Amino acid sequence: MSLLDTDRTTVRIASREAETAIGDVLRDADSEVHAVGSTGVPAVEPLVLLTEDGRTAFFAACSVGRAEALLTGLEDGFDSVVDGADAVVEHDPNAARLPATDLPELSAGQRTVLGPCGWLRPTDPDDYEAAVGFGGSDPETIRELGAEILGRGWGDWCQDRTLADSWETAREADGDPTVVVNAHGTGADTLLSSSAPFAVLDGAAAVARATDAERIVVYISQDDDHAVDQVETAVWGYPDPPVSMSVVTGPAVYRAAEPTMAIEAIEGNHRLEARLRPPGPDETGIHDRPTVVHTARTVAHLAAALDTGSPADSRLVTVTGDVAAPATVELPERARLAAALDAVDGAEEYKAACVGGRFGGLTDSLDVRAGPESLLDAGLGTEGVVELLGEDRCVVKFVGERAQFAADTNCGRCVPCREGTTQLAELLRDLYDGRYRRDGIEELIGVMERSSICTFGVDAGRPTRTAMTEFESEFHAHADGRCPAGSCPRKAEVSTT
Ligand code: SF4
């Protein structure tokens, strides 16, 4: 039976873990008790949601003691416990999404693409069927939506471009296309794969219909056990799949999310190198067959658009870095990124933010809209990640470590990235010997941006370039032997290490 049509009190426990200590307690309640996956906001989890007759009571960060009190209170009925709730909201009795609440951590943005997360049982097809419905849209309708939706994230072959052109390329290429869902990505891809796997699969099935594909592969990092388990369970439970569906894991390294390296991993190649382009994977992908590569975010966005009839004007944003725990929220594209900070503890004071993932741009202000045009205009990245740096963090040290990470982990296929990242890390180390060569650094980053084969090398210099613009006094200070944050070693210590 679906969670949506029960006439008794329903107890939902929203948490990343399927098994929780409070679940053990509440299992004794005379109610339906279900684990519904994470909301994306760990600060409120485990979150207990009691629902009856179109009212839901929220009990945030519920302890075992509070769960025991709820269990006792529920013996006298739903009304006897709602006074102790952190929030109570009225809603459609058949609400398909976590109802909007004024709990600060859950009030940021909207929950359209994130709708199933923390509300539906992730791997129960009855819940998804009742709330959203497995898609049966015709290919033409799907293609029309694909002409309006942009790919999300650097793991998407269509990052910041509409999907439809890539689909058309795949349809016209030789061989039956494959659809790859690249969930080897940010916290948002992991959240959707774990808490809304049917939305991910349903969106992928729509892409398969639009491209006449014969196969769907969901690609996940091998260290992401929970997401792998959830998607595998959903694959088994997907009713009447239109094409074959499977899960393939890849190495737990950052570069493995690049679309063509994802294809290398899916083919089973141990040496992960990006492929030359053109042609792109939509023309020549897995075993030379056309392969459409989208992130979990992109296909979940498509599934939500098919459900509502139009694409949601929203972006998933994960706040991470110097916070108590990372959180993922869904912001309207017109909203300021700062709105996402309500979802995390510890974000009150920050010195800088790296916007756009591992190789995002540094800024001291999140007063920028969440849509891709605004982010790119501001020189920031569109990856959907805001990494906060606390007041005691050194920006020069941060970008130096990012440059060194790029030098250590690039695939080595092209000179601009392989040599460029190494030289960039050396130029940043030179600061500690009193040499700040801004022109040389900018010229090097320009070459990397223009000449690298894949997005890894194109973006690897962005943290440094933006930091030199926003925080240049810190670069001069380091060249003068001072670290304003007090976190860098002195010159003499650097030169002996
Ligand atoms: S840009 Fe870097 S990661 Fe990409 S192909 Fe070149 S060396 Fe490899």
C-alpha cells in the first residue's frame, strides 16, 4: 500500500540511514512506520514526521528519549503529541512531496526535484507510482522538454547546454544508444540516487525513449555503498522497465566523474584518461556506440518536468566546507546563493566561499543568483556546490592545495593540464619565497583554460584566478612573509619542507 492513502497516523523517519535507533523505538507504535530517506538537510535528522488527515507534525533532530515520549503520546492519538512538535503544517492529504514548513533549516528554497526526498520510501515503487507516476510520456513531449532543460554538473556531457541536441546526435549516430546516469558526482547526485532512485531511473527511462536507447547504466563511485544499494534495489523494483537497467561502479577518484572517463570506467578500463573530442560520447561512446551522459540531477529534473508539465526553474545547491554537516537544498534560479546557508549549522561567519565545486571560483559574497548565467557572469562555477571557508582559513593556502590536487590527480593525457597544474602549484609555492608573479599565473591559467582537453584542466585554475581578483592583498602579504590568517608556515619552514 502506498504511504499516501493510509487513513491512520503515518510515521516517517527521514534519515540517510535506513536503520536508526529511533526507528527501533517507534516500530512499536500502532501506526505505519517507514524510513523515507534523507531530506538533504542532516541538521534536522533524524526527522520524525507524523501525518494524519492532511496534517504533518515535524520533530527535528529526534533523540531516542524524544522518540520514546512520542511513542507513549501516540497511545492517546495524534492530537496528543502535536503540541510538542517543532512545526505542524496542513497540506493536501495526498501530498506527493515533503510539505513546506517554516523550520528554518527546511525553509530554504523549494522541493520540486527534491520532492520525494524525505517523504517517499526511496525503493518502494508503490509510493513513487502514487505520488509521481512512472512516466509514459511520448518521445516528442520528452524531446520538447529536453530542448528547455540544461545539463547539471561537470559530469554531464551537456553541462549548461540544452539536452535535446545531444539526444539528436545520439539518434542519428550508428548503433543503438546507451543512456548513462552519471551519479559519480556531488552531494546532490548522491542524495537523489539514495533518496529518490525512482525519480533518477524514471528520468533516465524518459531519455531512453527520446533517444531510442536500448540500455541504461547508472554509474556511481565504488565507495558510495548506500547509493549503490538503493539504486540496485530500485532497478529490481522498477515496474516494466522499457529498456535494460544496471548499476556500474567506478573508482573513487574525482576525475572519474568526467563524462568520457566515466565511459572508460564503465568499459572496465583501469587507466582512466579523458577521450579526445570531437567526436563526443553522444556520437562514439561505450564500445563506440552513441552514449548520452547526464548526471542524476539532470534526469531527476527531467522526471519532475514530465510530472508537472514544465521544467522547474530551480537549481540544487550543496553547502559544504566549514559547516557542521553538508546540506543540499533546491533554490529558485533567481534566489541568492546566501539563501542556502539556512540549511546548515556553522555558516554564520565565513571569510570566503568556493562556488562551483572542487575547481569553483572564490568569492567573499554569496549575493549572487543561483542560475548558471549569473554564476558565470560572476566568474563562478555552476557545479551547484558552495564550499565555505571559515574566518581562520587562508585563501592562498586553499588555492595552493587545489592546484596541487589538480597536479596530483589529473589523468596526464594533455600537456596544458598535466604540466600547467604542476607549474601553477610551483608558482603559488613561490609566494612563500617572496615572489608573486600575477601576470605569469594569469597567462598560464589562460593557456590551461583554452587548451586543455576536458573540463578538469579547463577549470583547474579558476580557484587561483578568482582568488587573485577577490583576495589579492593576501597574495601580496604572503610574498611579504605574512599569512593574514596565521595558518601558513613561515618562509624558512616552507623552504625546508
Ligand atoms: S585536462 Fe587534465 S584531466 Fe583532462 S585530459 Fe587533460 S590531463 Fe587529463
